[in-house]
Amino acid sequence: MSDAIRDRLQRTRRVTSPWSSDGTRGISGTHLDELLERWANGYEWDVHERRISEFPWATVQAGDTDLRVIHQRSANPDAPVVVLLHGWPDSVLRFERVLPLLADLHVVVPALPGFPFAAPVTMSGMSVNRIAGIVADALDELGYLRYTVSGGDVGGTVAEILAAEHPDRVAALHLTNIAPRRALTADPANLAPDAAAYLDRAAQWFRTEGGYIAEQSTRPNTLAAALGDSPAGLAAWIVEKLESWSDESAFTTDELLTWVTAYWITGTIGTSFATYVEPVTLPDRIDTPTVLSVFPRDIKPEPRSYAEAFLNVCDYVEHPAGGHFAAWEQPAAYTRDLRRAVEVGG
């Protein structure tokens, strides 16, 4: 890691609050100090950078946009194609542990525009709808005309839009959550009782845990300036989510720092807010066969009846462990469900 970053970390101005020891009020001061000490003294980004650079990267022209993707080809030219879509606050690294488990398939993992490792974003308007179009164009350019799409968070929303807009191409969906914005517009009168009750739970989550969404969607410039100029601020903002949305011990200290450093080195924290800022148009319903994987430590797991209001749910799989970053936390379970989606898609 460069001396410039180490110098910034060593010159961090520690800021305390009356709640610095309370982990329910955000990352604790002690934990942040431990992370920053490791980041400045001992953590070696170069080691992780070399590993990441060894992925089979490709740059694909998608209309007027370059899309960087990990393109892992199967030895079998006729193997099924799967597309893996990450979310926030992560990157393609979400899928690092499932790639070795999918060697018999053609796998495409786009670095979504605005996120770490992606081609630079030079214009506004990078909504999830536009990203879905870019991904579709890139897959067409790669020669893939039929595929299964898997994802969660932002990537799950992109997957839903892809399936709705390209039903001839998307054979099946594998999702770990329903597009979150559906919970803001769904009419409980049109839902089954347990699905309507879920809307109340989702609303409570937005009230108590959704402050980051409000800031990222309404004041991205202010937040980008704060986080883009402060390694400590960036680590606090991202690590709080990585840890609170996942199982205990899902990440080692160096793994947390690698996911944070990916944002710092690429300078993408501000552009990663685009999908929160830009308007979204969601289809009312998607008929594509769907496998929904439900992990208990995810943000707000949906009941089957709620998912069925919007999706053609063929399988609803409840897992005993795992959270929001399931492909990283539970790669074997995630892969089994993904393969099930490939099967139901024919």
C-alpha cells in the first residue's frame, strides 16, 4: 500500500462521541481504531490487488459504455451461462468464493458502473434501469443470448429489470431479496396477510436502519466529499454495514479492509450512490422462473407470499445461516440454489 495512504491513516483525527462505545449507534470507537491501526500497519493491499488482477477480466463495449467484467469460461462451449450481479457496499469481490465452484459454467460478473473496478463513470443518469441495459448489451456482445441471472441488493434489482425487459434472454432468476423499493409502493390490500404484515416490518426497518439510504439518495455530494477524503470515515461507513448485515465472523479484519480499500483506491464511493439517487422503474410482475434464497441475517428477509406477489417463485429456500453477502458467507449454499435456478430455466 502506498506511503500516501499510510500517512493519511496515521494522521487520522480521532473523533469521539457520547456513544463511542455503543455498537448499536454505528461502529464503535475501539473497533474503528483497531481497523485503522491494521490498515496503516501490517495490511498489504498489494497482495490482494495481485489476486484480484488475476481474475479473467475483460472489457466489453456495451453501446456507448465500457463494461468491465470477470469472464470465466467453461471448457464446455455449450455450458449454461450465469450472470452474477453484486450490490452496495461491495463489488465483484462478493462472488470471489463462488467462482471456483462454477468452473463448469460460463460465468460473467460485471463490475457495475460506478462501483469498484468498473470503467470510470463520466455522466449522471446511471440508474438501475440503465445499468440493466448496459449489462444486456454487454452479454449480447459476448455472444450470450440465453442466461440465468443471480444477484441481490442493487444487483437483484438490476436482475429483475433484466428479466422483465429481456424475457427471451433471461432463462431464470436467482435472487437473495426482492427489489427493496417494492416495499415503498406495494398496496397491502392486494397482498396475503403475512405479506401485508411484512410491509410493516420493512417500514420499521427503514425507520430505524435506513438513514444511510436517505443520505445517499438525497445528499450524495455532501457524503461523497466526507467519505472520499477520509479513510477513517469510509471504513466506518462501509464496515458498519458489512458486519451488521452478515453473520458473525463472516469477514476477517483484512477481508474487511480489502473491500474498503477497493472503494478507496478506485475513488468510487460517490459514484456508487447513483443507483440510490436516480429514479427506478420496476415491472409490476415478472414471469421468469425464480429461485429465492433466504438467509436469516439478511437485512429484511421476505416471506414467500410477498415474493409471489411480484415474481414467479419456483423455489423458496430458507437457509440456517448467512446474511446479505450470502455468496461470500455461504458460497456452497448459494451455488446450490444458483444451480437450481439454472435447472428450472431449462
